[in-house]
Amino acid sequence: MESVSQQAPSVGSGGANGTERCGYFQMPLHYPRYTKADYQSMPEWKLDCLLREYGLPILGDLHHKRNFAMGAFLWTH
């Protein structure tokens, strides 16, 4: 008996070999676990990476990005 295997098409693949991804977003597995103090001292490049990873806008100055990240990821208890 022969075994038949098929490769499942990758979601969002644009090229023939599946390497191009245009308009593809995959939600990160874990929610960020930073404190308010972490966000307040986080460098701009790291904030940009975090916001980009979650598909959020990275517009504005450093102060705006910090406030946006804290508003999006910090929950009041």
C-alpha cells in the first residue's frame, strides 16, 4: 500500500514557493508581561518591535508610543 502525503498550503503565501507573505498577521502566543516601570524605561526600538509584533500602530514620538503601549497592555486591577 502506498502512502500519499500532501503539503498543506500555507496561509497568506504569495509566491509559488510560499516564501512571500503580504498582508499576513499572526497573533503572538503570549501577552506581554511588562510592568509600568518597564514601559517607562523601555527604549524606543523595543517599543516599536513590541507594537509591530501585535499589529499596533507605531506612530508618534516616544512619549506617545509609551502611553499607547501602557494603555494597550496594562490592566488595572
